[in-house]
Amino acid sequence: MKRLFSLVIVLAAITPALASSQTEEEAVRAAIEQVFDGMRAGDSAMVRAHLADGLVLHRAGERDGSPVLSASEAQGWLNSIGRPREEVLDEQIWDLEIQVDGRLATAWMKFAFFFGGEFSHCGVNAMMLFKDSDGWKIFALADTSRRGEDNCWMPPEPR
């Protein structure tokens, strides 16, 4: 009986911690999904709401056969999203893996990018997020970029 009581106490102690971790993972997922929903809607304010100040975007790739890590300011990306256009910017993500510890989270996902319904490129996004008083914000974002359907994978269920 003592063992059963001890087990109940231990389970009662860890259950809230597990539940809060799940809730935070869901909140991180929601923030990331809102960024991509904002891209599709052409709503740069919706995207901006989930970015930390000073965010710099990085791309790991190759140029002329040599490895290159390029950087660009997030404002250029936001300007592109908010620019009026007929074509939809549609970045589809899947295999999203999230890890959370307190106010820090990481997210890793595959993506395929479509411009106006036409396939453009694919790769992987790696994000780091911080939870401030307004919620989860992306403070580091890096990706890879491959072109050509022979070099890419496609989402399991395109939108």
C-alpha cells in the first residue's frame, strides 16, 4: 500500500510538468504555423508578431561548389511578404520537431516553397525561439535551399 501511495504521489508531481511541456510545444507550433499562414496571406504584420527584434536570417548552401553561409535582415523578408502580388507565397512544412526548456525552444522542419502554386525550392528550417511576455518569438532562423524536384522532397499532403 505504501508503494502504491508513493507511486501516486510521484505521478501527481510529474503530471503537471509533462502537461505544461506539451502546452508549450503546442504554443511554439502555433507561433510557427502563424508565420507561414501570414506568408500565405501576404500579412507581414502577422509574421512580424512572431519575430524577435534583430532577427537575421541565415541560409546554408553552396556557391560555385564551395560552402556558403549567407545572412540577410528580416526586414527584407517582411517587405517581400507584404508586397502586393497575385501569387501566393506558400511554404509548406512537415516533420516538425520541437524541443522546449523553459523560455527556450528549438524547431526543425522540412519545407517545400511554392510561388503562385509553382514549386520553387525545398530544404530544412532550423529555428530558435524565446518566450517573452507576448509569447514565442523566433530569434534565430537558418535554412537550406535546394532547387529542382530531383534534389527535393515534396510534402506528404500538399495544401
